[in-house]
Amino acid sequence: MKITHIEHLGIAVKSLEEAIPFYEEVLGLKCYAIEEVAEQKVKTAFFMVGQTKIELLESTDPEGPVGKFIEKRGEGVHHLAFAVEGLQENLNYLEGKGVRLINKTPRKGAEGLNIAFLHPKSTFGVLTELCEKPKQ
């Protein structure tokens, strides 16, 4: 397994409009991108902290994954994302090690990344995302 760095920390919020000012005006960070990922039923806002990103996630549909998360658990840390080299190879390796995968093949995520999630039942309760920049 080749993890290169923490790509981002995903935080579920009810409203980007309400959350962004806290990160900008109180914490002094700058929102550099807002993007909707229709397939995930989510709207995202990104902030850089050193070399790591914070991704705020607002559900666009209460039946989407983030909507269900907020309904069950409220706002807060949603997932931890690692950047990897060879996403599909890493998924194959993890599945071979008995790790439960939510996605057996990569799919498109925010910022043009290829992503896949590992089930929290296999990762000690932490929804874990693996991310890879597509090859140019």
C-alpha cells in the first residue's frame, strides 16, 4: 500500500453558507473552491491547511450519503481521505486483506480526483476515502 499523504478531512455540515464564514472569518482560512458532485448528492467547499485540505460537505438531498449521515449523527467529521498511488491496485490489495470496500472500483470525486471508500466496519469506525489524481 502506498499512501503519500492525508489528502483531506471531510466534515459534514448542514449549510455551507453558514459554515464557510467560520472557517474564513474565525479560523482565517480561505475557501478556494466550491463544487457540486451530483453523483454524490453533495456540494463541497475546500480550504487549504498546509498541504492538507478541509472539505466541507453539504447534502443536496436528504437521502444522499451526507444527508443520511447528518440525520443519524449530526454535523461533524465525516471521513478521512488518503492520497494513494495506484488506486485500483490498492483496492485489490485491501480486498485481498479482507477489508470491506464500499467501492470496488474508483469513481469520480470532487476536484477531478478518482476516489473509493473503505467501509468503517473495516477501519475501526472511520469512513476512509482513497484518492488518486488521474493520470494526465
